[in-house]
Amino acid sequence: MEQDKKFWFVVPAAGVGKRMEADRPKQYLDIGGMTVIERTLITMLDNYAISGGVVVVSKYDEYWRDLGFTHNKTLLVADGGKERSDSVLNGLNKLQTIADPQDWVMVHDAARPLVDAGDILRLALEGAGSDNGAILGCKVRDTIKLCDENGYIEKTVPRENLWHALTPQMFRMDLLQEAIESAHDSGRAITDDASAMELAGYKPQMIESNPNNIKITTAADLEFVKQMMQR
């Protein structure tokens, strides 16, 4: 890893996680004696490659205030936006107060506490070789069907080059900010940070992730994460 390169993160955590149907946002549910978001932040901050980061929470988030989370590395807090991409932009703006525009930033879902420390390091080592950036992902292993609007199968899609996009997704901070702002200005929908970069003409590299790096969305996901942490 080149000594002059710095790696930061932005964790957007302003969502409410309606599909979980819990009494609080899913990032504040307990897993093994601490909340999901604490586990995620500790994993990121404890990594050798990471200099620090920004967590983006709702302006009125009392759960975050009550946590009193601290770490020996720098962690700033930014206000969430209307959509995830707005929150990421707010996080990038906050990060500019401590980072160089050409530093690298990993955007990581708050609800992915099982991200592997080795995968974070590999993302930094292998993904910072070009302006395209890189993301973690898993190869599609199941057969994929393309269906019509009524749910009838139209064809089987070859899966050899299909991947599930996960996080972290890492890009140069200035390029990612420009890409998201450009997508917003043109009214184009972006489903993740990589899609913004793709629309801007970049081809992010895919780096294979540990398959346990799931996003907690349902109660079943939460139980899976708890079981994995007990191993």
C-alpha cells in the first residue's frame, strides 16, 4: 500500500429499515451485546488501512446520540439526506474538512456488520490502482431467470459474468462526489455508488467478497448475523 494514499469511509445510516418491522431502525438493533451500527463502525475503524470516517445519521436521531460512540480514530457525524445518495453526498462534504479531495473513500452500508477485515484491506490494496475504483461483490451462483411483467419466464440469463454488488464501494473522493452530483443534476437514478461512477464513464473493478457480508434487511438476516458472530 502506497504510503501517500489515505483511505476513509462514509457510512450512510439515516434510513429507518421499514422491512425489518422493528421498534427502532435496524442499525440500532442488538447483535451480541452491541448495536449493528457499532459493530460496523468498529470493523471499519479498527482496520489498518482506514484513517477515519464519517457516519451519516438522521438530524433527529436520538438513538445515535444515546449511544455515545467513540473511537481513537477520527469519526465525524453528518446529517442524513432525503435519499441514500443525498446522505452519501453529505458525508463526502463533511469528509472534505479532514481529507484531501484525491483521497479514497469507502462507502459502506451500516447494516453490513460482517464485512471481512481482509476484504477491506484487499479493496484498498487492489482497488486504488486506477480512477475506476472498486467494489466488493459475490458471484451469482443460482440460475437467473428474466420474467415479463406478469411473472412468466422469458429466458434464462447466463450467470458467468453476473455479480451481486455489495459494500464497501471505494472511489476517489472527488470523482465520486462529481459523479453523484452529475447524476442528480441529470435526473438519472442511481442504485448504488458504483452506478453513479458507471454513468460518469468509469468501469469499477469487482473484488470478490466473503459471502457472509450480507445486508441486514429482515428478521431472518438479523438471526443469521447473530449466529455467525457466535462461531
